Amino acid sequence: MCSNCLENMIEMAVVMHDMRLIHTDLKPENILFVSSEYIKIPDYKSHTEGTFYKRLPKSSAIKVIDFGSTAYGHQDHKYIVSTRHYRAPEVILGLGWSYPCDIWSVGCILVELCSGEALFQTHENLEHLAMMERVLGPLPQHMLKRVDLQAEKYVRRGRLDWPDGAMSRESIKATMKLPRLQNLVMQHVDHSAGDIIDLLQGLLRHDPAIRLTAHEALRHPFFTKYRRF
């Protein structure tokens, strides 16, 4: 995984948030490489016969597109935003949202860059929240107590109504097979796994009030250590 690409992704969030803009729809499709040039290197992890190559971009420069859903920081933020797989818990629970919802999306994107797959592959709210708890730990009590009327059905007796409220056994199985965040990252990252895990845990904190800001993420040891070399 390219450290420059990750750092550039955080830097773009810094620029937007300093301009008091919330993108609200950060996802891989909306983050493009400036140049299409690439180099081919052998893929030694391939278990099939013959020589296989993977393509790495020559430049890590990226740009963000699709500002159609962008909101200003001072606007009302009660409506649903973000593409499903990159949607923050406060959005699903109807708690209102702000700059931290972009940071959550960036965290989901970084995990996807590690693993090659979307972190939360679901299309249903309760299952989505259950997957978050499976990967990242329990949702905070103070968030579950403040859910809006539409999200009350996802909470029972002060906790997520799971697995009792699951739509099917398949839904429960799909959630249970997900690994904890640190185990997922360690399956795909050969070095600096500890720093990446710590960064992701900061980006993917359930509580938006304590989630890393873009500026804080940019100062994380994963990037500061890399800059020394």
C-alpha cells in the first residue's frame, strides 16, 4: 500500500475542511489518480503458476471529484448522506453529522486499499451497525440513547437489537464472519501494521466527537515516521 497515496488522501480532507466544506460522499470512485501511467512489478503473492504482475501508479497524486453533495459546515445536517459502504454511524442513527463523517469515509477507503474489498458490504441499516460493532467494538451508550425516531427500531434496552432484530440467518452469518479491525489489517499488511491499525482505529471511532480530525490524522506517526526516510 502506497504511503504517499494515503497521505494525499488525508491532505485532501484537510484542504476541504479548512474551507469549511464537507464532501459527504468520499468513496474510491470519487478519488482519482492525476496520471494514468503505471509500472508493472511481479506479484509474488500469487499462488498460481506462471509470472503475474501488478500495476502500481507512477505518481501518487490524486484529485477528488463529484462535489454535488458537498455541504458547508454551518448548514443543517440531519438528512442521510454518503454512499452506504462509507456511511458513518452517526448518519445511520440520525444524530446529525459534520466533518467527522468524511473522516469515517476515509477510514473505510483505507481499509479497502489494504484488503481489496469494501469493509462493510451490506445494504441494511441494522446489519451495517452490527458489522461496525463486530469490527470495531460496541457503539457508545450515549449515541444509542440519542437516536432519532427512524432509528429507534435498531435499539432495544440500551443496546443494538442484534442478533434478535436480524432479517435472516444469512445476515447474522455475514456479520459473524467479519474479523476485528486489527486482525483484518494484519492479514494484508506486511510492515508498519501497528501504525496503520492505530491510524485506522482513530479514523473509525464510533463517536464523531473523538474521531481524529484531518489535521490530527496527518500528524499521525504512520505518516511522520515515513517522512523521515
